[in-house]
Amino acid sequence: MRIEFLGGTETVTGSKYLLEHDGRRLLVDCGLFQGLKQLRLRNWDPLPIEGSKIDAVLLTHAHLDHSGFVPRLVQLGFEGPVYCTEATRELCELLLPDSGRLQEEEAEFANRHGFSKHKPALPLYTEQDARSALKRFEVISFDQEHSPWPGWSWRLRRAGHILGAASVHVAWTGGSILFSGDLGRSDDLVMRPPEAPESADYVVVESTYGDRRHRDVDTLVALAEVINRTAARGGIVVIPSFAVGRAQTVLHCIQRLKKARRIPDMPVYLNSPMAADVTRIYRRHLDEHRLSAEECAAMSKEVTIVNTVDDSKRLNNLSFPSIIVSASGMATGGRVLHHLKAYAPDARNTILFAGFQAAGTRGAALLAGAESIKIHGAYVPVRAEVANLDTLSAHADREQLLAWLGRLRAPRRVFVTHGEPVAADALRLAIEERHAWSTTVPVYRESRAL
Ligand SMILES: [Zn+2]
């Protein structure tokens, strides 16, 4: 067996691990690079082999940094199945066409305003490309062994994190490798904790929070403080949020706070028609999270769902304290950019981030205290309060990652991926100290015999 790391190295984005054994090739995850420009440009890099030579793709979960390259791979000649869980497919049916649409809009906007260096600016793929790619998706169940080729088999276990998220155990004649996927927290307010992993000869583990411990604060208390502080100033709380996962947790928390009268009864706008569809998918997969059908329904009760672009624009003229939840979560694109343009310049408002902000994103710049940010080619001054509630994050922290690894029999080697360089290296050190296991932080395009 040979593994090649085609992404998810030195960054939290672009996860792609190519396995090659006995004439077959499996790509575990097929994610988009996001954030820093030198990373985004990798989305245009030629693959080490033709797309048609990859036999299958196996997705750990639906987030675009794990699934968003599938339409491009299909353009590059891939003709095989894309295996994933049922919830992952349902979420990809929303996320991938939206990703294509966003890329078309960005290319069109860049061409119209002439601020792209590429002429003409091209989308990586279109909404139509994404819809065609979805035809290749095939659902597989958790816990069942799947062996489509002689000498190969794999099995998925629940990883918490978001609906449908899995850790993947791949076995072949003579060895095995376990991919953590993105691991959820053991104390998530919505998702169940990750299941016990299956031991393997090699382990690929994520390290988003490999150098951090989630603060021991009560999420609801912290969220109530931010909202009350902003409301007292007469301001608007803008929450950039992943449409999948974070938006639902945020709505659930706001609903609980309102019910307990711990925040004022202020209007809440969910400016993401897709997030509303995702909430319906939560209702269909009650076994994967902690909420009852009633709590799922309550998430979108008392929330104004904004569907049209005109209604979305109207949200930029609110005069009463309100909360706006809108994608994307790292402010890299999407409708939230228009709200940042409208509300970042006013000191009464708050921009509240609800999860990890990758290097090079507007989210990371704002949290680092940027006095202005560039949106659609123009600089927007930032006078609003900028806050981060990382306890709302869907990722395990360093202790939870080590605890998950601690349930495994000693592997021959651990590969630490899906982290900024400092976080990945901190987790490597911690694994070596705690377990004395051989541990490597692979680099982009590194290839290894297993
Ligand atoms: Zn994820």
C-alpha cells in the first residue's frame, strides 16, 4: 500500500489522501483548499495521476474542505463511485451546487469589476458540474464492512462533528489504516460524541485544535453575554456560520436562551436558505444527535428565514437590536460578506465567530484585530466588536484528540494532518510524549509506502 497526501497538510483545508494498492486507487476525502491564496491556487494544480485512474472516492463528511473538490475531479475524468453516508449525501446535495453557484458568482463579479488578475476569471466548477457529480454518490452504512475490490475493505464509525461524519478504517491484505476524519467534541451541545475507533497499523488524525484546549466556559453563558452586551448598545450581532452544523447549534442555543429569558426577545434572521434545508435533514437523522424532533422544530421557530436576495439586502438596514446568522463561517464568501460591509463599520455591532478560522481567511484577519478588511475589492473599516466563541466549535480539542487516540492499540505510525503547522506539530509532540508512538506531520504531496 502507498499513501500520498494531496491536501490537509500544513492547513485545515483541502483534505485528500490517495491510497494505492494492488492496481486499485481510493481517494479518501476530496476537499477544496480554502483561505490563503497560495492554498486556493492548489485547487488548480494538476493531480499526480489522471482522474480516470482513481477507482473510487470515500468521503468522511460533507464539509466543503472534505467534499468540495468532487465536481472538479469529475471534470478531470473521474468516473467511479463516491461513497459516503446517507446524511453526507443529503448535505452534499445542498453544499456542492451552492459551492458551484458561489464560484460562478465570484468569477462573474471579478470579471464585471475587473479586479481579478486572471482574464477572464473562471469558476473551478459550475452549479451544473456539481449537479452532474452528485450522480456518482453511493450511500454506505455505518459499521458495515464494505469490500468492493479483492483484498480491500473499509468500515465507517461515527465521528460526531456534523451529521453523517465518519472515521474510516481501511484494511487490505497485510495491513490497515484509520482516518479520524474531523472529530467532534465529547461535550457537544448537539452532536453525540465520537464512537470508539477501530485499531489499525497506521493512523491519520486531524489536528485543528492540536495546540488548544477549549476554555472551560459554559457556552450558553458566554453567548448570552455577547448578545446582551450588543443589545444594550442597540447593535446587531452578525454570526458568520457554516450552513451545516454550526448554524444549527447557534440557533439551538439562541432558542434555549430566549426560552429561559436570558436574552431579550430580539428578532433572529437566518440568512441562508440552505441552512433551513439542513435543519430539515437534522429531523430525519435523530439517531445521530442529541436533539428531539421537537427541539429540531424549535431551532427554526421564531427565526425569520431569508430566502431572496432582496430580503437579504433589506437586512443591511436593521435599526433594532437583532441577530443575523449567515454563511460562510470564515467569511470567505457568501451572503455574510454583505452584512459585514453594512455592520462592521459601526462600534455598536458585534461580529461573532462560532468556530475555527483558517489562516488567510477574513475571519482570521478580524480575530487578529484587523482595522479594515477587503470585501469585493474595497476596504471596509472595522469598528464593531469582534468576538469568538470557540466553545461552539465542532472540533475536538487537544485533550479530546489524545483521549480518542488513547483508545487505540499502539499503531506503527501516526500521521498528523488537518491543522495549521503550529497546531499539527504541537499534537505530534503531545502524541510522542504521551504514547511514545512514531509520529509524522506529512507535507503536501508526500508519498509513503505502508
Ligand atoms: Zn468538518
